[in-house]
Amino acid sequence: MGDKRKDYITWDEYFMGVALLSGMRSKDPNTQVGACIVSQDNKIMSMGYNGFPKGCDDDEFPWGRTGESNDTKYPFVTHAELNAILNYRGGSLEGAKIYVALFPCNECAKAIIQAGLKTVVYACDKYADTPATLASKRMFRAAGVELVPYHHTGRQIMLEV
Ligand SMILES: [Zn+2]
């Protein structure tokens, strides 16, 4: 019997990889964010990326970031974390983990807490000093949600599709 292969990806690489892959579905020209929800026993439960709600045409709604509020994407876009939560139709997400490319905003933090998720693994926290992220962290701490910075391994994963 031969030995098993040794260069297989870790759970963390797998789930963060799926989150990043999901983000590649986003039509947003500036920010592509993905999220992957995982059960406590490492089964993928749901995925999401940032985009407009169902029926809101990607070619009709605005993707811009400046101008009158309703001429920008902000009132319309659903973030990856919320989409991942809403995409799950199988019951409860209580105790699950969520892998995200970017630290969740305060609106997603509320949804994550209320959905019963207990762990957030994030790849990037580049808006750490913004009010939205500070509010997120305050709520996560109060709710006892564990915040885990993703340990980047530097592994390059190539897929030919
Ligand atoms: Zn958000």
C-alpha cells in the first residue's frame, strides 16, 4: 500500500478557497467578496457573493460608488455574508462558521449573530478603522462570536475549468 499524498489542501485553505472562488461570480467592478458557511464538522452549508437581489438586473442597476445615493450600488447590493445566510434553506445555521474574504460590515455582523453563527474566519481586514468595522467588532464581542484571522499559507491554487 502506498502512502497517502501529502500536499492536499487544509480545511482552512479549502473553505477560504471556496469563499474566494464564490467572490469571482460577483459582477461588482470594484469589490468582489465571497463567503462560505461551514458546519462545525466541516461540511459546506452555503456560499454567497456580493450582488443585487434576484430580479434586479445587473445591467439595469448602478454599480457606481459616487453620486446621488440611489445612483450608486450601495442601497441595492447584498453582501456576500448575507447572501450566504439567505441562500441556506436547510434549517438552522446555529453554531456554524463563516469564511469571508473581507471582515464583515456592521449590517452583515447583525445577520451573522442573529443566524447563530459562532465563528468568523476573515482573510482581510483592510477597513479595520472604519466605523462600520468597529461597530461589527463591538457586536461580535458582545455576542461571543469568535473572530479568527485567516492564516495565509501562500499556496497557489490553479484550476483549469
Ligand atoms: Zn456586509
